[in-house]
Amino acid sequence: MKDCEGLGDCEDARIERIYEYLDGALPRADVDEIKDHLANCPNCLEQHDLECMIRSMVKRSCTEAAPAQLKQSILDKIHAAR
């Protein structure tokens, strides 16, 4: 695939950067870079939109809350590991 404006090829940009962007795991400067890239790359924008749709569907499908006992058990294990 073509070079994605310094981000590597589109496949790399999608896998490594767009998911981090959607997760909120990028520094502000990188967020702006990804936004600009998505505005100019239909292939990456399509991948972004697909991932947004998948995340939305998963979020709607996962409405059950974890039992309080499970939450407490996990927290206890985290504190014990520290």
C-alpha cells in the first residue's frame, strides 16, 4: 500500500496508531497527526469507522455488570500484588 504521510504504510497506521487513537492512548501531538491523516486517507478512515462501529456494537451488547464479589476479588489480588 502507499505510504501514509510518514506513518508507514496504511496497514501499519491502522494497526498501530488508529486503535491507540480510539483508545485515547496517544499524546496530543499524535492525536492531531492521526486526525489529519484520517481526513486525507480514505483507506484508514474506512478502518477507523469500522472499528468505531464494532466498538459501539460490543458496548451495546455488554451491558451486564460484574458481580460485586468478583470486583472485590480482583481488587484484593491487585493490592496483594503491590
